[in-house]
Amino acid sequence: MESNNERDRVFRAGGRDQSPWQDDDGSEPSLSESPQSHVRHSSDEMEHGQLPLPVWMRESSKSFHWKWVPLPIRRTARSIASWSQGPEPPEIQKITPYFPSIQEAPLRLINTYLPSKLHKIGLLVFFYFSWILIFGLVLNHSATSGNIKGHGKPQSIWCGANLWSAGNGCGLDGNDCRPFDNATIAFRCPANCRSVHVLNPYAVGDKEVIYKPLVIGGPLSNGSDTTPSKSVYRADSFICQAAIHAGIVSNEKGGCGVLSLAGKQENYVGTSYHGITSTGFDSKFPKSFTFLTGLSSDCARDLRWPLLVVTVVFTTLLSLFTSSPPVFFSSIFTMLFFHVGLVSDPPNISDYSSLSSLIIGRFLPAAFVGFVIYRYCVKRQLIGLTAQVEKTILWLGGAWVGSLNNYTFDFIPIQRLTPHDLQQQPGAQVALSIIVILLFAIALGQIWYLRLEGRFRRYLALYCLMGGFLIICIAIPDLSLRIHHYVLALLLLPGTSMQTRPSLLYQGILAGLFINGIARWDFDSILQTPDALRGNDGQFYSLLPNITVPIIGMSNITFGWTAPPRPYDGLSVLVNDVERHRWYYGEGDTTFTWDRQYQKEKEYFRFGYMIGSGAADYTKAGVWEASGYWRAMKSGPSK
């Protein structure tokens, strides 16, 4: 009776004290006749003896402060908020191993034969000692062995080493880069030099080399003899790439050779051999080189592949026979870091003592960041995981893919993730679009798992903070945002902190990318000045000289120019990519005359302002044809 009175107080219709659940005769209606379409049931309310409120009353009571928002929008917002909260209780993801008896066999073997903790620690110490010993011996043999009969021990060089500096870097007439001939150099190249590309436009006559190897020349002009001793290269060619092009060394294994300076040459022929297409140059250059053949040597090949086998075997054994997340992650992190830094993708340092010092210095801050990665991303994923084989294939395999990205992702036509490179490099924008779509599809799957575990809202807030920080970085004047691959890994790693098979793979790849980024390039800033992005060989986009129409004689050509504005105090003239004249304020007329030495040869002229002895951008090349015709420079700078 008390319940009926309470219902009468809530619902009154037409002035009669009658429950809306009763017919006129006082009986309860059947289920089909009850007004369920107008009342939303709530089990909690029914348990307390209260009838549910109509929908319009529930909307008003819960959304009083948001009544200005249309009801459909409020309903949609509440549905999204309810969905984002996830199920109750949360569904924590756990991997149930396929064939558990097989995957857990390594752990049972360890527990059977080494039951005590002390025995396991002793085995782990012996494991570390064995890897360090084998790794160190092989690395030392690779670094110190080698002798070329008659030329001694070859000098280790990096893939981009050459004998000539761009622009006016070699001084007037190239005198700072002498000798030009009558000298030999024994050298040793690492493996994988073919992948090194010029990232800023490099002028070769009226051509520009970019996003490709820098090799100028090759076999002699008749093209019939392709032996290395008959191949001639301009001195600014990358030595190791020229050696690959000539067949002296292997791209896969590296190797040793001896180059011989060949002095002034002309008509360098562009050809394609051994996966490298060289650039032609149809004029003369004062310094060239060729390669000696028929030498006797015991030069050891680049041992990165044997060392890769060693480290892969040791990391695989560790992954299979340990279930401890901190032991697994710290060991894999350390072994991969030193393998990348010293073997697979080392910085451009040929001296192993200096290289070792550099890598150790980079490892210490990287280890701290690695601890943060473990604490907030890796630990949650690996605790309680007994699928040893799946962990090894997915997480460790992914880590190797990421750490060897100079091989695994080399096919992607994106050298640097900057707006300039994305616009200039062929295929970069398409590749970036595909990567973004792929990452979006992966993110949708990770969002679903985060929702199931009840962590979606927290991670959404985290990524909103990250996005806001990046937007602030973009808005800072005079600085450019550059997303290095170690930064990309740090941004994406939090979204992999659940124990699913896809997350094992994603987290391993991202951890490997972080390791490679720091070991190879260190913690490079994400905010960089234009000079830092430009690099040592990039264009300044500076003011270019105003060159008058040349006066052409029978065997000479004369140029004139207006005096440069301050702060420029001089002008440099390149002829066939070699500095041949410098003019400064107070040093004579603003003219330059060049006498042609060979009547049937093109010659290329470029002009650039100077500040002191340093040159700004040069103009593009104007061409004095063999016929005597002058082809004017195109607009824009060169380097």
C-alpha cells in the first residue's frame, strides 16, 4: 500500500489518484499492453522501489546545464563517453600460447636443471661473457686485419669519403686539395655503401645530383673496356661507391682497394654498373682517380653479417630461455644498441677507438630512456607472458627489423621527414600517404584494445597532450619541427602497452627504431634552425650575382657583374666546378676573362657572392658551347 501511494505521488493524471500501471478496473495490464515504449527501465531504481522516469525527464535532470545543446547531440555524446569507458569490469588482454607445451619447454628445461636463483644468475653472467668475448674478437679482427702488398695497411674510410670539396672548398685552382696525380691511397670500405645518397642538390656542370649516389665518370668514352684500371672518376666522387661501380669492392661485403690519382682528365662518361648509375661530365677536371688491379692482399671483408649471426643467435637464446621482463628487455636493448652502433649502422667514424667512445657516451642517456620505456610500455606487456616462441618471433623479430632499418626500410623513398624533402624527393609524398593510412589502421586496432582494458580515456588525454606539444613546436618562429624516427618511436610506444600479438610486433619494431635512431644519430633535436636542417652542403637561398651578358671573342669570354651589396664583400667564379677567380672590393674591375684552352669542349661557369673566404650560393651553370654559343644560366641557386 505504501508503494502505491508513492507511485500516486509521482504520477498523477487527469486529477485522479490512479497508478499509470493500472487499468480503469484496477487490474494490471498485460505485458503487451503496458506502456514500455514510453518508460526506460532501470534495475537499480526498481530495486529501491522507485519507478523509472520518462525519457524526457531523465534527459532534463541529467543535462540541465547543457539544455542549450540539442537532445540528439547530447545523446550521441553520452553514447561516445559510455563507449570510451569500456566494459565493466575491464577485459585485460592476455596471450594464451599456441601449443603451450612446446612454447613453455625452454622454461621447464631451465627450472629442471637450474632450479635455484643463484644457478640462473651464474648462467646469465656466463651468457653475457660469451657474447662479449665472441663479439669483441670478431669486431677486433674486422677492424685491425688487412694488408695490401706494396701499399701496407689500408685506411678505413666511410661511404661518403671523397678527395674534393664542393664549391670553393678546395680554394683557387683547387690548390687546397693537392696532390692531383702521382700518388696512391690504400683504402678499406664498409658494406652497404650503395645506399648512401646525396641529400642536397650537388652541381656537376649544368646537372644536379640528388637522392642518388655521387659517382662521376666510369669506363673510358669508347665504353668497350670496363676493367677497373680503365675506369676514371672525378675526384669529388665518393670513393667507396666508385669502387663498387668499378667492381673493386662488393656492396654486400665491403672490401679493400688502391686508388691512383690520375690528374687532369676530360669527358667523364656516365654508366650503370653493379647497381650504381654514375653521372657524366663532358668537360675537364684537374683531379681524377682510377683503381689499381692485380694486387695481392689479405684484406678482411666487412664482418657485419657474421656478427649479425652471432648477435641474432644470442638474443634468440635469451628470448627463449628467460621469462623475466627486466632481464629480457635490458639485455636485448643493450645488445642491439652496441650491434647497431658498432656494426650494422655506425656513425661516420672510421677509427674504432673513437667510435667505441662515442657509442658508450650515447648509450648512457639512451639507457635511462629505455628504463622509462620499460616501466610504462614494455613491463605491462611482458608480465605473465609464457609464449616464448611467439615473443621471440614477434617482439624480438620486430626489434631486429626496426634496428636494421637502414636495410629493412631502405626501399621507402623518404630520406628525411621534412617538408622540403617530402616535396623534392620523388615518391616521398605517396610513400608518406601510405604510411599514414597504415598507421591509422593500426591505431584503430590499438584503440579497441585500450578500450577493452578501460584505459582509452587516459591514453587519449596523453596523446592530446603530445599533439598539443607538437602544435606548439610548429608555431615557434625561426625553428622547424623535424620528427626523427626515434621521436616517432617514443610517440607511438605508449599505444602498444597491452599483451596482444599485434602489440608484441609493433612494440618490438618501435623499440628497434628507437635504438637505431640513438645509436646512429644520437638525440638530435626535434626543433632545428634552418642552418641545421640545411647541413654542411645545402643551399643558403642567398642573393645571387647579377651577371651581364658575356662578351665572346675567338678563344675567350669576358663576364661582368655589379658590385655586391653588404654584407657580401666579394665574388667567386667557378669554371667547370673549380674556383678560378676571386674578386673583392678594391681589387680591380668587376670583370673576369677566361681563355679557352681546348676549342672543341664545353665549359661551365657559375658565380656566387662571398663573405670573407666563404661562398654563398652559386648561380646555376651557364654553358659556353664548343661552337662558341653562350647558353645563359637558368634561374635559381646551385651548390
